[in-house]
Amino acid sequence: MPTLDDVLPTLFSEIVFGSADPETPTFMLNRGDVGLLASLDPVSAERASITPTGGASIAAHAEHLRYGLSILNRWASGEARPWANADWTSAWKKPTVSAGEWDALRRGLRNEAEAWRNALASLPEMGDAAARWVTGSVAHTAYHLGAIRQIDRAARGPTAEDEAPYQRSASS
């Protein structure tokens, strides 16, 4: 029977790093979807800084994810309560980025995501609250991927119609 150590890294990896191989089964995204990080690549700093009416910019979503993953990575590295002094609003206070800041933000997000994927694969025994945080990190990342894709079409993945040829070839 699969455990959280097996399932969570797989789901998180698919959301963040994609499943570009059409032969690889997917669980959350359509086949051929490149995931969060590669979806941010075609988005310029200027477009990442656009704040839709009533919403947050792509840059703010990306910084929020980077920050949250950094907190989780600190916890996974043994820090007892890294969220005790966390400022969850800090990402939303700087919605715009320069080209250099956008590149650095995407690199930072990649580094934190890679570290968290590795941490998910070797989780220690944990209590109920920690299990909820860990599991929630996957859903939370998926939520922000969806929000980012609603803001800018360039960040969107393949549709179910785009996936259909993969489904036919897999069943042939």
C-alpha cells in the first residue's frame, strides 16, 4: 500500500516539474503539462507584475509559494517552529518585479521546490498537524498554479483535448 512518502512527492513533482512525457501517467495535470516552473518561463517580468482587478500578480503568487516552501524546508531540516514568526503577507506586498528580480524569484522557487520534493520523499514520523501541513503543501501549490494560469494564458498547460491523442495511443 502506498504511503505519504510515495504519494506526496509524486503529486508535488507533477504539479511543479510537470509530466512532459506523454507516456507517463498523470494524476493531477493533463499529460504533456510542463508544470509550474516551466509555465513561468514564458511569462516576462512585466507580465508577471500585472495585478488583475481584485487579485494578485503572478510574481506575488510565485513569491508566496517560494516563501511557504522555504518555511517547510526549514521545518524539514529540523527547525522546530519556523512558522512561528512567519509573515505570510510579505509576498503580497511586492506585486511587481524587474527582469532581474523575476529571474531570481524563479530560481529561488525552483531551489525551494526541489528541496521540498526531496524532503517529501524522506519524511520523518509526524503528528496530525504536521501531516496536514505536509499534505496541504501539495494542494496549496496546485491552487497557486491554477491561479497563475488564470492570470496569464502563456502559463497555461495543455487542455484535455490536447491530451486526447495521448489517451488514444495509450489504449491502442
